[in-house]
Amino acid sequence: MKNILLTGSSRGIGAAIASALDLPEVMLIGHGTKSGIAADFSKADAPAALWQAALDQLGGTIDVLINNAGIFDDNPIDQDDAAWVANWERTMRVNLTASAELCRLAVRHWQQRGSGGRIVNIASRAAYRGDSPAHWHYAASKAGMVAMTKTIARGYARDGILAFAICPGFTMTGMAEDYLASRGGDKLLADIPLGRVAMPDEVATAARFLAIDAPPSMTGSVIDVNGASYVR
């Protein structure tokens, strides 16, 4: 049995990942107000509280952490200075710092158990390509997530602790639909050679593979799911 903690499981990619992990060999704890343990990642104590609640429900053992929770808010540079900084810091806390805290707790948990574990971080194409002028903070948070994933992979592979990241491009979730509409959807779609945005279940298929089946030698890998809109 694999005990898995998945953040941001209430909707979009997270809900699709939860569905993909609805397997006999998986015990899944979801984070989200609709689907599991509520935790507001803008609050400093939320990640640790979520981790402990998940441990309690899973009998003291977590084998896989999937960090999916995130926000995608506009932050135009021409707004008030204090507001811009506050928005930057909120996105960093929710998208990156909360994920980092959970990764740290997971690594320490596996070290104390003397067993391996897996981390799957849902980053973004923006980590490599950047994003719109109103989304510096979002791109930076996802780039940080990719760098963190690679660092964990390099630092703890000898302990059987594996780390992977997925970088979706536009995905048909509520956030992407709003953004596509605001940025002229047809023009953005023309930039995707596949001719459409990704579907949540496509990202979920990659997440399930990395969480359960990916060979250990893949640790540190970053998987792109973006219809060839950005290739590395």
C-alpha cells in the first residue's frame, strides 16, 4: 500500500490526479476544502498542520508527497508598491514556501524511518519560458519549485528519496480558462503546436507514473506537458 498526500486536490489538475490515483494499492489523503483536509497555505503554520493531520489519518506513514496546490493571480507592476510586494509574497508562500516546507517534512520523515519516498512537484512551463508581465511572481515561484526538486533529487538519492517535477503548459482548468479569455484565446492557442491546451487527466497520468512507477534513475527529471509550446 502506498500512502500518498496530495495538495490542491479539490479541482482541476489536483482532482484529476486524485482520480488517477484511485487504485487498490493507494491510500490517498487529499488537501482541499472540498476534497480533504483544509489548509490555507497563505498561513505560516498550515503546511505543518496538514502534514501532521495526514500522518494521523495514514497511520503515521506517508510514502509519496505530491505538491499541486497553487495560485495564479495578476500582479501588475503599476499598482501600489505595498500591494505589489504583498501579492508577490503571498504567491511565493502558497506556491513555493508551503511546498518547500512539506518537502522538508517528507525528507525528514523518510530519513527517520530509514526508508525511501517520492516527491512529485507540479510546477509550470512558466518556470522555463516565463509568463505574462503581470505574472513575474508566478513564474519565479515555479522556477523555484523546479530548482528545489533537482536539489532534493541530487541531495537524497542515496537514501532512496526521489524527486520529480511536472511542468504543464496551459491546462483546461478554471484558472487557464480565465487566463485564455483575458489574453485572447485563439492567439495563445496558435502558439501551441498541438493546437489545444492540455487536459487535466494528461497531467494526472504523468503524476501517477512518477508517484508509483517511474524507475529510480529518473529522479531529478522534469516532465513537460505543454503540447510542444516550449521545448528544452
